[in-house]
Amino acid sequence: MPDGVRLLADHYVPVGAPRAPVVLIRSPYGRRGAFGWMFGRGFARRGFQVVMQSCRGGFGSGGLLDPLGDEHDDGLATVAWMREQPWYSGSFATFGPSYLGYTQWAIAPYAGPDLKAMATQITASQFRDAAYVGGAFALESALSWTTLTDAMSRRFGGTAALTAPRLTRRAVLSGRPMGELDLVSAGHPLAFYQDLLAHHGDPAAPYWVKRDFSPDVADVEAAVTMLGGWYDVFLPWQIKDYLTMRRAGRRPYLTIGPWYHVDMRHGRPSVAEALTWFRAHLLGDFSRLRADPVRLHVTGAGEWRDYPDWPVPGMRMRRWHLRSGFGLDPAAPGEDGADRFRYHPAHPTPVIGGPVLLADSRPRDQRRLEARRDVLVYTSAPLRADTEMIGPVGAELSVRSSAPCTDVVVRVCDVNPSGASMNICEGVRRTLGGPEDIRRVEVDLWPIGHRFKRGHRIRVHVAAGAYPTIARNPGTGDPIADGGPMLPADVEVLHSPDHPSAVLLPEVTGP
């Protein structure tokens, strides 16, 4: 590297093809073991050279890991080194999921014309918005990842993926202040966790500007394929990257399956799609490339569908209004109404399921959560026909709160005839205001591709917490790391002609 730090890499060469196109993979999780076998040997056996590099500060590479901070400079320096090697043929691609995908975006707009293709999975060009979802700190995901990477660098690091979620859960249930939870999960301060707390989610902060490559996604000229999961923590921002490229006139491919972040089921399709992509854009063999660029698994129907674009044809946003008597209906309310609950940050509203980095995030039955007094539950009449919702999901709520700072959590569920209420998507928005202010709150929920079957009902939750997925909001507006006073919030959700509240669902009609 330009600063003198040496990074280690393994070089795989296909038999009989010493100057084949190169696949570059940069990882903080090691180069060998399962990674080396699946990606290094796997791609080499199919005709590609592979350079698999350990990121700075891990698995033999020098320096210290500064998460997200060095991947731009180190990645471009690696590309420059690669170009000087006698085996380099003049074209390369990049590959990898999660952090490995972020390392691709860190160089893609700047790498030059010999970067021909990218295969990214469960990732995005910036991680800030996944760390501060709707302005609220994604506690469990942030703490579990920093605990994981710390444990991987130590003795018995091979078990870190198993121990980090358990240690994180112990920490978030300890009752310690937010700024001390790393002492519980890791036994010492974790620099990246403390950085996340200190820099919050301000996109203009220099800390995040250095780590955010989304402004330059439109400049990427390489062919890009993206694979994501409906329950993955990065999905909303992965789709934003897709839309940015589409607006720039590019034709990226997008696949979304019924997967969560650490779901082993997306490993095989990730490699298969990457191989097809690399054959097309590095070797000129387009014979296996599907015709339509968007492929989606429709949950509730159990079907894979191909579409020409996202959003899909025939999609329209339909409002489902919160109604008096805890109803949910496309018809707007004709009378004044409001529902109330109290949120206490000392006993934060828990969460059941939902997108978390290192946990099984598949849908789970929400009935135990719906029985709580600090969760409002609105339910539609049984649907008269199968109804498919494929696209972005939002909520627009009219809210009053006695606390200066309040989180608004919205969740959409599918209720089957037996009463099981399965979460489909959710989102959160941090709000500020006075006790008499009516706050117009817009919440971005996770996108969905789901069929609500005939006889099922649509259900919406409104709450002020989702702990420990989202850090408890003390209500004061003070920094969450300080461990200061906690202010209960009396929250009122209005649903009247003048102050309506609704969720916006992406209903698809036509063939």
C-alpha cells in the first residue's frame, strides 16, 4: 500500500489459462477455509484467475482495521498492483457479499475501464443508513458486527460467528448505558462501535462522507448484478443503488430472494449468478444470461418471477388507512379518531424478528407482541381475493408525543385464518417536536414482494420501540450513549379527515 502497509493475498490460476480474466475479492473475514474453497478454487475451476485479499488489519495483512475507512485507497492500490503483474490480462471483475460487496463499491466508480463486471450480494454503497435506520441507531446489528470482527482477530476467532450474537444479546439485556455495551460484549471498548455512537447518522459528517460511495454509483461503467434478500438489513439501500444506476442509463441486474443476511441459502445462487455474469462480461458468453434483469421471489406465493425493471409493471401505491376501532381500510376515515399508548424507555418495547445482521430474520408470529399495551394494532377485513404487493412500502402518520424525541415504528403483518400474524416488513423514523405539535411522520419500511392470500388479513403495528434491533430512545433528544435521564412518552396516533394516518402498500394488478 502507499503508506507501506503490506496486505496479503492468495492468487488462484486456472489450469492451462495463466492469463485468464481476474476476479478480485477483498475480505475482512479471511482468505482461506470456506471462503477460499468456495470462491477462490470455485472460480478458478471455471476459468478465472482469482486474487483473494485480506483487508487491512486482519488475517495476516498489516495495519489496523478501520472499518469502511481504508477500502477505497487500499482497493485502488491493489488494482494498480494487479495491473503490473505479468499474469494480468487487461480485464477484471469483483465479487463478494456484505462487507466484501462494500469493498467493490469503494473502488468501482474510480477503477477504470478494465473493471468489466461486479457481482454484489446483500450489500450497498454506503452503510450509514443501515446503522441509523430512519435516524434511530441499529443497536443489535452494529454491536454484533463490531463484536464479531474483534473476536475474529483473537484466539479461537473461528468461533466468532457463533459467539458474537450471544455476547451481543447478553450486552443489550444487561441494563448498562449504550456507551458501555461493548465492555459487556467484548470485554473492552470497541473503536468502531464508539465511532458509530459518536458520529451518529449525519450524512454530512466527514466521518461518513469518507465512507459513502453512493454519490458516485451513477458513474460506475462496469456491468453490475445485485443479489439481495427481503429480510436483509441492507436491502433498502441496495435497491437505491439499483435505481441510481437505472436513472444513469445503466442496465444492472437485480435478484431478491426470501433470505436474510447470514442465510446460507443464498450462497449457491450468489456464486451461480456471478459465474453467469462473469462469463457474459469477461468472456463474451451471453447464452446463459436471463432476458429480464429483475428476478424476485414472491413470498406467500412461493414463486420466482422475472420482470423488466423495479418497480415492477402494474404497481401502484394504495393507501390503507388506520381507522377507529383499530381497523385498517382503503377508505379514508370519515370521523375524528385517535389511539394512545405509553412508551417507557426503561422498559422498551421489544421486537420479534425483523432484519438483523447476524440473526435469523425470517418472519415470526407476532401475537405475543400484539398483546402488549405499548403496541397499537390495526387489522383489515379478510381479503376477498389474492392480493400481491411488490415494491416499496411507506407510512404517513399523524402523531403527538409528550416527549421531545420519539421513535415511530411501523410494521406490516400477514394474518392467516388461524390467527397467526407474521411480520412482512417494518421501518422506523426518529421524530422531534413539542408536546402539542402534530408531527407528520413519514416512515420508509422495507420493500416487499408478497402475496396476501384470499381470506388473510393485513395488519399494521404502530409502536415507539423495537428493542434491541433499535436502541432505546431516552425521549430527551440527548446523545444516546450518555446514559442520562429517561423520559416516558405518551404517544397519540391520530386518524381523522384532517390528520389521517395510513400505510402505503405497492399493489400489483394485471398479468
